[in-house]
Amino acid sequence: MNTTTSPLGLHSRVRPTLPAVPASYQLPLAGEAQRALARAWLLLGLAALVGSGLFSLLLVAARTPGLNSVLPGVDFFRTALVVHVDLSVLVWFSAIAAMLWSLNSSARGASWGWAAVGLCAAGSLLMSLAAFVGSGTPIMANYIPVIDSPLFHAGLVIFGAGAALQTLRSLFAAQRVGPAPGGGHALRFGLNASVVSAAVALLAIAASFVLVPRALDGKAYYEILFWGVGHALQFTWTLVMLVAWLWLADACGARIALSPRVVVLLFGLALAGVFVTPYAYLAHDVASIEHRALHTWAMRFGGGLAIFPVALAVAIGLLRLPALTPQARPLRAVLWSSMGLFASGGLIGLVIGGSNVTIPAHYHGCIVGITLALMGLVYHLLPQLGWRAPQGRLATAQPVLYAAGQWLHIVGLVWSGGYGVQRKVAGSEQVLRSAGEIAGMGLMGLGGLIAIVGGVLFVVVVLGAMRAPAMPRTVP
């Protein structure tokens, strides 16, 4: 037995030092009732991606020199842009977040969850139909653009009611985190934090609806109405992305050099900034510059504190990976693509100057970085939801192709932004004067088309896994 002698001459035993066992960042899944609800949310998210892809074809064509001359006027471009953004961000993100919240919940309030799915699906369908029915004016408000028509308004309200119901149900039925959490419990904490952030976003939209002056014109009204909720939702999506990075890295076999306690602390920091939202409503008039600036400050500084340490730990773990299994190869490709694009979007945000196409380059990088993380979680969770795991060259190539296309897309936008090409315009309104401007927007169009192919491949891979013979389902 090993002993040691203290300065006072006392002998004590020395316990052998055991190698630290890395935490397992996998979420213990719930029963079949929760999985069935999660499958419904996944199908809604896939439908939103398909619809968004169809509208994105029109967007890319409307901005690509040569093709834009054969399309309808600029109003149609803006109408398609409204639906594309709402489907690819609001509906897709909300549906996959709801899928994860369902897996992180108990069986309580399951009927609320099914009602929420139905409301969100109906609202999404009405918003999509509004692009072709009626003659509403597209309003390019940040975060949630709208078509100023009764049909679109009805769809947005119905979708919002479904999202609110799902958020309340997730608060009510969320699994609790123990006092000494392991890796799985740390992920639970992150998902619970994202639900709290979504609840703050609901309070923000309610406050805006009451406080924003109705006398404002359409553009100003919707811009102020959605400014607070849009910024609050950024914390929700960021928390879900961080959960996805850790979860996927563990699924690849990477050892994460962060303890669960540190991860919980980082998730807490990522959540803390969202509580600037209610303060902004209490401290300043909703239409004031100070109110607007507080939301922007909270998102820039509060939301970014946890991202770098988590990304660094995941990247180091990936670099040290041993040989991968066939199922893990697509997940590793997703992780590198997601982190690379998100970092590109963040760096572009540091050089924004003026209202030009550099701004969409910034948020396309960040948003697509989050989208790729969610795609990776879908790949990983398919076997646990009763389907086959995607594998093979197509599943591995899909995230790389999607990310490469989006990277060319945002490089083209940054290039054109340097020439002052304005955002949210198409066709002749772009006023492309020089060869450099035309080349930049041409690169944007090429990258967009490649990204569309990558997005279509994601749907193809997932549907192929769903059509394969079902895996035996086990309940932990």
C-alpha cells in the first residue's frame, strides 16, 4: 500500500490516481409517445425545407444576371423571399427545436404537443399559399418578413399560436436536471435553457404587439414589432446549436475536454443575455434607438460568450478522432461544415458597413451554420426514432456540398457588398454597373444553386433512410 509522510511525521494513505473518464454527451431519450411526437415535428421541418428550397430557386434566379430578365417583377422576388425566409428559418428551426424539446420531455401534456404540431403545420401552409393567392404587399422586415395580406396574417398568427403552445408544453413537461449533472444532463440543461429563451421571445412579441404604435407605416411597424422577438430567438437557436455540436461530437467518438459542470455554466452564460430583452422593454420606449440598441448589444456580446469555448473543445476532439464508423462520417462532415460556416458568418459581421449585401452574407453564414447542426442531429436521431441511420458517400458529401455552395454564396455577396450592391433587391434594381459587381453576383448565384442541390440531397438522404427497413425500437 502506498503511504506518504507529512511534515509532522504522520503517515497517510495515498489513493491511486485513476484516469479521468470523459463525459458522454448523449441525451437519454424518452418513451415511444415522445418519439412519435418528435417524428411529427421532424416531418414538418422537412416539409418546410422542401418548400423553402422551391422558393430559393426563384430567389437565386432573380438575382443572377441573365436569368433575372425572364422572371416576373421585383414584387414577386420579394414575395418569394418572404416565404423562403419564414420557411427556412422560422418554421424549420422551430420544428426541429420542438422535436428536441419533445424528446427531452415527459409524457405529460402530449395532447398539447399534437395540437401544436397541427397549428404550426396549418399556419405554415397558409403562409406559403399567400405567395400565390391575393395581392398582398411583401414587407421585408428583419427576422420575420411578412406579406401584408389577410391570408398570410392568418397563417402567421396560427403558426405563432402553435409555437406558443409547444413552448408552454415544453416548460411544463421538461425533464429536470440533477444537482451533479453528467453529459446527458448537461444537454438537458441546454435544451431547457432554449425553452426558457423561447418563452422570453413570446413575452417580447406580446409586449411589442401592445406597445408598438399602430399609426406607423407597414415597414416601420413590422420592423419594430419583430425586433425584440427576433433577437430573443437568436439565443434559442444558438443554445440548440451548441447542444447539437456537443451531441454530434460525442456520437463521432470525440473526447470533449469540457466537464459537464463547465458546459452547464457556458449554457447559462448563453442564456443570460436573453434577459436583457424584458429590461429593454421596461427601460426604453419600444420605438426608441436605445431600445433597439440594447437588443443588438445583448445578441452580440451575451450570446457569443459560450460559442468559442464549445467550438474549440469540439474541434480539438474531432482532430484527435480515431478511425470513424460509417455512421459517424456524415456527422463529422456536418460538424466541420457547421462550425466553419458559423465562424465565417461571425467574421463577416465584423466588417459590415452600410446597408448592402454584406449583411445577408453575415446572417446566411450564421443561419446556415445552425441549419447544418440541426441537419446533423436529424441524421443522428433517425435510428433512435425508428428509421435507418444515413451512411455512405451521399450522406457524407451532402453537408460538404451544402456548405461549399453557401460559402460561395456568401463570398459572392461580400464581394458585391464591397461595390455597394444593395440588399433585398433583384433584377434591374440591383444596378450592376461594373464587371466586378456582375462577377460577384454571378458567384453568389452559382453558390446558391450548389447549396440548393445540397439542401435537396439532405431531403433525399433522410427520406431514403426513412424508406429503408425500420430499425427495432427500444425504450431506454
